[in-house]
Amino acid sequence: MDIVGFVESTYQLFEAFEKPESATDIEHCEECRDHNDEINNVNKRDLSPEQIGTVCWGVSSFLTPQAMGYYIPRFIELAVTGQNDKEGSPYMCLFINQIGLNAESLQFSEFSAEQRQAVHKSLIILKTKYMSTLLEHCWENDIDTAITQWST
């Protein structure tokens, strides 16, 4: 499987999402403002694992639908290329937890069927390419649940 080609096609697929003025609902709470301040001036390709967070505290849970559409190609890239989060754990665990297991979230409401299929394919890539890592970190059941959620 050509991971580089898949990643680039994912960036192209989500080009319709422009960088939003605010990545989170800054009126909601202080945590949303903090997350917004952390990533709001960052272009999607430059978003770092340090800015994204960890499986327990990550920015992706707080993004608006527009921001999710803008940043998800980077999230997919970090996951399918086996990158680590800011604590050195596999980023794919955060991806599964905050994106994979939340397919029906409002955050994904603006995704087209083709964009949803790209997320689904990224989860299949994780299972196919990184199953030993998922087993090591106890995400083997969650990856299957996520794949099922995104298949509809």
C-alpha cells in the first residue's frame, strides 16, 4: 500500500475546508480557548504532535466541524505513518480514541461520503500495517469498532 500517495490524496480530498478563524468554540470554556490558542495560527501540514496532545488530552475532541475538516488530513498522516504523540506513545491510539470511535460526532457532520471513506481507509491501514502496535497498546478491539463505525 502506498502510504505517501494515500496521505497526499487525503490532503487533496479535504482541500475544500479552509483554515477557520477559530479552531474551537472559544466562547465555550477556558480549555477550548487554550486549545484554540495552541493550534489556531498553525497550518495543517505544520501541526505537530506536541500541539495535538495525547490520548487523554488532545485537541481533536474540541475542534469545530470546519476545523476538523481542515486538520484531519494531518491527523490521518500522523496516524498512518506511525508517528508518536508528545509523550512518545503511538499517535494512532489518540486517532482511534478521538476520531475513530466518534464517527457520528457533530465534528464530522460536514464530511462528504468520499471524505468519510478516507477516514475509514485510514483505520483499515492502521489495522493492516500496525496491528502489533495496536495489540501492544490494547487497541485491537477499538480499531475494529472504529472501522465498523466509519463503514456506514
